Amino acid sequence: MPPIYIAYLNRLDIEELGITDDEILSAIEASLASQGRGETVIEPRMHLEPGVANGHFNVLRGAIKEPIDSAGVKIVGDFVDNYKIGFPSELAILALFDPRTGAPKAILDASRITDMRTGAVTAIGAKYLARKNAKVLGHIGARGTAYWNVRLLNHLFDFDEIRVHSRREDSRNAFAERLSRDLGKKVIATTDWQSCVEGADIVVEASRLSEPTPLLKTAWIKPGALVVPYGTMSAIELSLTDIMTKLVVDDWGQCKGGKFGSLRAHVEAGKLSESTLHAELGQIVAGLKPGRQSDAETNLFWHRGLSLSDIALGHAMLEKSKRLGIGQQLRFA
């Protein structure tokens, strides 16, 4: 048997790559278009609950045809109390494989990949479903993927006003300070959900609740806004879908089943179904279905997280690592 080597990128390697906002968005948008054209395979995510802490593992699986030409599996832990010991709430590994032989190709630290690709999907959803002149962002949540949501949304929209909120005062203030420094503009940390959300052109709900609690009120949503709820536990009212012009998801197969997700109750109540669903985002990106068609639309985009996004961004990082000579080659067999 010929030798098999795998590329290995750890957290320090990922940081050294210095991947840009445009590189992230380009990789994820291309993968969404591939999904829309039917050039991918997505298996529903699976969960593992160890039962010894406040958290669980998500297992995401998928494959993308050429030019990416990889199958992949990502395992990501989601443990909300990790901040107490100085860990991020999400730690992850991505494994990439040759889809023809099953031979492993790469192992990457995927904690930052998870954050980046989630923020990119949020931003690309807004690119196609929000008003082009959206100038006010209201963001609930300050940990995990929150930073890349705000950073990549601002990269596309250059907001006049950014508001953020989270339960803990120290967390939201530190988050606002970090964003203000990195984005070069003032970011407001609000003391409550309503002042963060009300009147915003784009609302992102990325809260970290321990159980479903309807903290985001439908009445606060501005007509013509885009709402992006994707918390593991629902924070929205059942009436939210009633005011929406278009309901869009990243992958209906994942959204219609499973235990977790911000619109789980809406699926169970029949408010989000195959008949009420407008499209998957990939269909819109690929030009097969329309995105926003007027400023009057009030739209909703729910994303559960795509293995395809992890694979596409992991592939982009591997290609850049080869050009820059970053990372290690490990003998597998």
C-alpha cells in the first residue's frame, strides 16, 4: 500500500493563515450555490449528550463535488458553562476524506471554522434577504459565533448603528468593546432585549438559553426587517412566523426534525412546513428561487448549521496553508 499522509492544522495554524472576510464569504457562498444546484450530500446532524454537564456534541456530515471534492465530518461540543473555566463554549474538530477511497486527507481545529462559517451564513442570508440599505443591526448573544455574525454582516452592510445584548453585563460590555475596536465604530451594549431589537433592520438571535423561553417579542420586529434566529433553544414567540413574507432555511432536512432549534415549536405546530417554506438559502444563491423582492418584505432566515460550510471553509484553509507553508503533514499509514 502506498503511504497516506494527512494535513494537520491546529488552532495556532488557523490563526496564522489570516484568512480574510472576503475569503470566508466567498468559500461559503460557493458552497451554498453548490448545495442549491444539487452538487452536495448532506446527512442530518446527530447529537450526543454525555449527561455529565450542561452541553452536548453535534456531529455534522456531508460531501461536496469538485472542485472541493471532499467528504467531511465535524464534531463540535456545545457546552454553555465552559466560560467558567476559561474555555470557549464550542470546541470542534473537522476531518476531511477522499470521497472515492475513504482515505483521510486532513484534520483541522474547527472551533474557529464553526464561528466563521456560521457568521458567513448569517451574512450571506442577509445579503439575499435583507434590505440593501439596512443600517441598524440588533444582535442577541455575545459568545461563540456572535463575533463573526456581527463582523461579517458589517463587512457587507457597513451599519450606522450596531446594538448587542447578552444576559451577563460583563460579557456584553466586553463584546461591544471588542467589536468597537475591531470594526472602528461604536457598538452599543444594551441592557435588555427590547432596546436591542426594536426598530432594527436586521435582528440576529443567537442566545444561549438552557430551555425554550420566548424573550424576543414579535411586536418588536420592524416591518421590512430580516430576522435570523438560530439559538439551540428557542427564544422567539410562536407568532413570529405569522408576520413573515418569506421563510427561508439552510437545509430543510435538518430543520424539520431533531430535538433542538429555535423554530422547533413552529415546525411541530405546522407554522413552518414544506408548504409555508419559501426556499433553502442555497436555492436562492444558485438563482433557482428569488430572495428579497421588495423593501416591504419582512423575512426570516433560520439556519441550523451545514456540514457543507465546514467542509468548504476547511478546504479553503487547506489550500491557503499549502501556498503559505503553514501546518504539518502527518503519516497516517
